[in-house]
Amino acid sequence: MFSKACEYGIRATLFIAQESKNQRRAGLKTIAREINSPEAFTAKILQKLVQKNIIKSAKGPQGGFFIESNNLKIVLSDIVRAIDGDSIITGCALGLEKCSEEHPCPLHHDFAEIRSHLKHMLENTTILELTSKIDSGIGFLKI
Amino acid sequence: MFSKACEYGIRATLFIAQESKNQRRAGLKTIAREINSPEAFTAKILQKLVQKNIIKSAKGPQGGFFIESNNLKIVLSDIVRAIDGDSIITGCALGLEKCSEEHPCPLHHDFAEIRSHLKHMLENTTILELTSKIDSGIGFLKI
DNA sequence: TATAAAGAGGACAATTTTATCTTTTTTATT
DNA sequence: AATAAAAAAGATAAAATTGTCCTCTTTATA
């Protein structure tokens, strides 16, 4: 479904959001440990999320990654789009380049439904919601 | 969503099914041309589908790939499972190894819905249905 | 102001996926 | 029986993804 990079990216963002809610910055080491991801690879992904303005970073001692409170309303699709692009939402299930309403693959209509369901979910699920699931113990970020 | 191999596999199977409905065998060259896929790679995929008893093959002159009429009721999930395994249906959206009802990732419940929708579709869409879309000109296999 | 702690960036390496090429096996047809 | 057409099988290659390592830059703090 999502690439590994995207999976790590979402998990990392959720962890960072959680810390940010408590006015803490999250360092790379901690993040990788807490979401159980490869450290150096995670660094690359976080770099990209910073470039795309999903998260912020601070260098130097006491630095780390964080999310400004007015950005906690970002939704899953923001992260997915930043890392995987939007092929998951717009791409043809059978890989046709020009699949459309006018020139559909045989799966087009069946898939349109599922994709629109997925799209709706990704665009309406905020990371804030998700972190509160973690807070209340009904959602985990590792293992 | 699906791997390239799976996309080609579904498209190839649909083309073969179409030909089989007309009592024709489909050769590799024709298949690759008609679904616009790389020939040698497609051969590997067809090989796997033969091994998994999704399609049949015949060697020698007049040989090719075909589907026996009692097998035209196979569904999309048969093909997907044969090529991609069932990670798309059972795997965790965030890549957690032990994501479950008891130990869910924060996306688990939102995704369960989408996955069950997808599963239902894949398990209830026969290739016969899909080929009839192609026959009636409301579904294409290339470009 | 020196130091050390952090992220940024670039180069490289491993793995997986996608793709090709060559040889072998099977089999219909002559 | 010989031939040629076709798939099967194995080896190899290219590309993409995943992952690591090393150096550079920034910055808080002693």
C-alpha cells in the first residue's frame, strides 16, 4: 500500500506530534527507537518532511524535530503525498497511463469507489486525532 | 497498490480469458503486444500463474496460454494472491509486524474498513465479468 | 570562544523489483 | 524422423527502493 519510507514517515510524524503536544522536541535517535525504524533512513525521510513543511527541525544541542501547534491539523494525505506522491489516489489499478472515465480499465469503476473511500479517509484523518489514540492506549507505533 | 508484476498479471489474464472465451489460445507475443507489457517479464509472470493453476499453457506450435471454461470464475484476489501474496489484504498500513485488534496501530480501524471493502471487491469480481466489460467496449487493457 | 550536540547533505551499499537474454524442453506439423 | 514453433527455466542486468556512513553546518552552552 504505502512504501516503507511512507510508513516510517507517518509513524515518525505521529511520534513527533505527540512530543510536540507536550512541548518537547524529538531527536532522531529517540524517534527511531520509539517507532522501531532504521535510524539513518529515518533521517532522510524526516529531512524530506521538513523540506515539505510538514514538520520543523532545529539544529544544535537541544535541537530535534517538532510540529508547531497550528500545524497539528495536518492530515495523513499531506504526509503520503509528500513521500509517495499521489499515485495511490490517482493512479490506475492496472497501471494504465491513460485510465479515465472516458478510457477506463476494466477495474476503473470498482476501484474508483475504493480509492475515493481511501482518499476521503486520508484527507480527513488528522495526526492530532491519531496521536490521541496513542495517548489513550488504543494505538501503538511499534512492533 | 499492486506491483507492476500484478498489474501485468491481471491484464494478461483478462486478455487470455477473452481469447479463451473464443476458443483461442493466446501466445506470449500477442499478449504482450495487446496489453502493452514487456514480453520477457510477462513470460515470467505467466509462468507463475500457470504454476498456481490460474491459467494453463501448451508448448509447441499452436501452443499458448488459455483458461479452461470451468476456471473463468476465478476472481481478482486469486491473481493478486498468486503474485503479490496477501499483504495487501492482511498487512498493516503502517508496517507494524504485530498489528491486530488487540495491538492496533493508530490507523488500524480506519484501514480495516477500507481493506475489507477492497477484499470484498477483489473476492467478488470474476475475470468473466471483467472481460465482458472489455467485450462491450467499456474497458480497455492498454495505454 | 571552544566544544559538543544535533540535523543536513552527499556518497555509497544492499536488497528488491523489474526486465532481458540464452538455452532447454515440449510438441504439432511436414 | 526432422523441423520449427512455442513455453519453461536459468542466468544476468538495470532500476528503484531501502538502508548506511561520513563530512559539513548550525547552535546551545560551558
